[in-house]
Amino acid sequence: QKKVRVPVWQRFLQVSYFFGHFDTKYYFALTLFSALGVFYSPLFFACCFIEILRVSKLMQYVMRAFTANIDQVIAAVILAALVTYLFSVGAYSTAALHNNFNFNSFGGSCTSLKSCTLVALDYGYSQSVFWDYPAAIGTVEGSFFNFAFTFILQIVVPGLISGIIIDTFSELRNTTNAVRDDVLNTCFICNINREDFETNGTSFEKHVTDDHNMWKYLWYIVYLEEKDRSELSGIEQYCAETFQQLSVKWLPIKAARVLSKMTDKYDLYTIYHKLLALQRDVNKVEATIKNEIRSRGNGMQSKLIFAEGERLQEIKNIEISLLDVSLS
């Protein structure tokens, strides 16, 4: 047998793809941490706990809640740093507060703008601010600084960050519930919900298992891909072409044999256009009545009005039945 020679550039692409893949880098990092833990310091074994994020779906859910709106979280953190810096500037530039405030039992000097900022960042989000009472400090200045610092940096900013994360949790939960409800209560093939089948006295589970089994449709796609194009039938050719065009026209959307006798359920768009069509029919009937009355004279007026009145009543009944179906 003749050996197939792979070009050097293809081997280079294979190697670059292998080492460029995220999983390769990830497991290489775990191996490096393990080696450092064995030969250098056991503390590196703690880095291997990041594997929990990959194997635990709950941890992945928590990380998605934190990283989904990470740009908003970063913006809130930057805002907190700016507000902290502004308070530090105010504390350093105000003579009454300069180097005369501390955080509970934690002192900290405020002899420079840098030291004021570092003290505020170190203790400002965990300890309440207090000021000393030398003669130069007025109670109004100290009270205002204390209230504003505590309210903004210890209540508003942490609440803003936690609110972003909580809202993200809520959005993820609603999305997860919506996806779960769609998977459990809507046919993947025809997109008809469970309620329609139960209303018609048909088992939804039997429908998705026997009639519209999504795995059978997948097998059919594989069958079309593997079969010779010259041997495809007319229906198979149509399905293969529409599938290659990424179209779903070949699927029975909103159609099922077991529900063929069920009254259609229309959305608002369809109801609106059907009502417009019925209104046009009513206008045509009214115009016909007026023309026949003018052409045939008054002798036939009463009979025509009675006959066309019955036709108008039938159309009104159709409108009422259509509205009843749409609201049910």
C-alpha cells in the first residue's frame, strides 16, 4: 500500500491548532500547578481547585451570573474608586478634617493625599468613619462628612454592585425556566405546545415519541447526507436542498396529523388580517346591495334587503367565531 504523505504546512496547522485550543492550555496549566506543588510549594495545589468550576454546573451558573454583566460590575467598581478618591481629596484639603478622622479602632494617617486615599480604600468599605474633636473641628463638617461617606460608600455603592449581580441571577433564572418550559411543553419539530394536544385529547408524550421524534428527524438528515444524490427521490431532494439552505420549510411547522381537525389558533397578526379581509367582503356586499337596489327598482328592495341581510349576518357570525377562537 502506498503511504500518504502529509505536507509540512498541514502538520504545522495541526500542531498550532492543538496548542492553541483552550482545553490544551487549561490542562497544561493544571499540570504546571501540580508540578510546582510537588517540587516547589504545596500551596500551588490550591490553584487546581479551579477544576471545580468546570465539573460543577452550579458553580458555572454562579460564575455566569457574575460575568454576564461584568462590564457593569467593572463600571460600578471604577465609580466606587473615584468616589473614594473624591472623599480623600475632601478630607485632605479640609483643614478641619485633615488627619483628624479614623475608622473605628483603626487609625491611619492622613498626612498626604496618597495616605488618605489608601486609608479610605483599606477601611472605608468595612469600617465606619469617625472624627476627633479638637477645637478646630465643627460638628456640622464632621457630621456631614461622616454621613456622606457612610451612606455613599458603604450603602449605595455596595448595593449598586449587589443589585447588578442579583438582577443577573434573576435574568438567568427566567431564561433557564423559559428554556426548560419550552423543552418540556413544546414539540421540537412542529412547535405546538402541550396544551393544544391535551385540548384535543391527544398525549403529548406519545406525539414527541412516535409522531415527531426529533432523533428520527436527525437520523433522516444523516440519511440524506449519506445517500447518493442521484438516488434521491423527489421529496428527499426537496428536503436535502432546503436543509442545505438552512431553511426549515421542509419541517411540519404548526402541523400535526393528530391535530388536523383541531380549530386553528391564530396570533394577533393573523387575526388582524383576517378581520380586514372580512371587512372588505362586507363592504363588497354592501356595495352589491346598493347597486342591485338601484338597478331593479323599489319593487325588489325589500326582498334584496332581507336576502343580503342574511348574508351580512353570516359574515358577522364568522367574525364572532373567529374572535372566540382567538381569545380561547
